[in-house]
Amino acid sequence: MNISKTSIAILAGGNSVRFGSDKTLIKLNGKSIIQYIIDEFVDSKNIYIIAKDYEKFKHLSIPVVIDKYKEQSPLAGIITALENIPDELLFIVSADMPFVKKSILMILLDNLDKNTDIILPIINGKIYTLTGVYRRNVKDSLEYYYNKGVYKILDAFKDLRVKKLDEKFFIDSNISLYSFININNWTEYKNAERILKKNNKRI
């Protein structure tokens, strides 16, 4: 699969309740968490931020698409992204993953076949629904379940063909599992700081 024909959507619609402030804009080694992701994918032709608040992210270098769905849910962010992409494939990435790598997307694309609608990593038993590749044509199915009040992402996959890649695929490609770290609270933020320091500010 061609990465140049894949849109990138950074989901930044959460309320950061556990963090106490907008975690995506908190500085980590002098740079906001979301900026790490933008910098990693800046060469992509079509890259967007999906958010509820345009003003919060308008200073960044990429377009902001407003999630207008009433119910706050990452599923709504995915549907919004699928509605607005020009490409057949969409890479969803959560805005709280500063160490995510383009090479993860490459592996997902390499293992995406014609019988798969969605392909996701599964790391240490956790399915990363917000670090996966989605075909654009899954939008109607996801929206159907959302409109029925299903807001949990995995529950909306009932009619879709989902493929999961375990950590072996990524480890064998020399991708650090640090790439899958989410920062949800200050403890995880401090851990990310330690990881950067330990690895000479490189992951």
C-alpha cells in the first residue's frame, strides 16, 4: 500500500479530564505532545487535526476539522475524519501519543489486504483503535452504530472485518514499543520525560 495515498487524522477531541488541562498542548522537552506527531507525519500530503475546538489548535501548521457530533466520543472523531478525507485509507492517531512513528503506519499498510476493513495494533493485549488504518467506506457502518447510541469503538465494529497485528510485527521491524505510549495523566507524562532522558531525547 502507498503511504502517499493515506490520509492522517490526529484525534484531539478529548477533555483531558485525568490530566487537568489540555494534555496535547503540554510541553514535553520544550515541544507540545501534538507537535511531536505533526513533525513525524509532516511530509504526508493530507494530514488533519480532528477537534471540537478550532481556536485551540489554529496556531498549528495543519488544517483543523471540527467534530460537530453532539456526543463526545473518539468514535465521533473517527467518523468526522472519514467524512473529510480525500483518500481511500485513513490512519487514525490519538493526539496523546508523542512517540508514534510513521513506520507503524508502514507496517499496517503492508499487512492490509482486500479482505480487511480496519487494521489495528494489539500491544500487550491492548487493541489500539486510535492507532489504526481505516478504509473510507467503513464510515456508514460506524455512523449507523453511533446513531444507535453505540459510542464504544470496538462495539461499532460488529459488521466490519478487523485485522489485528500483535507486537511481534513491530518488534521484528525494530520499532520500540515506546511508540505506543499514551499520556493520560501526570504520572505517564513523567514517565515519558524519563524515557526521553534515558534515550538521549530520541525514541
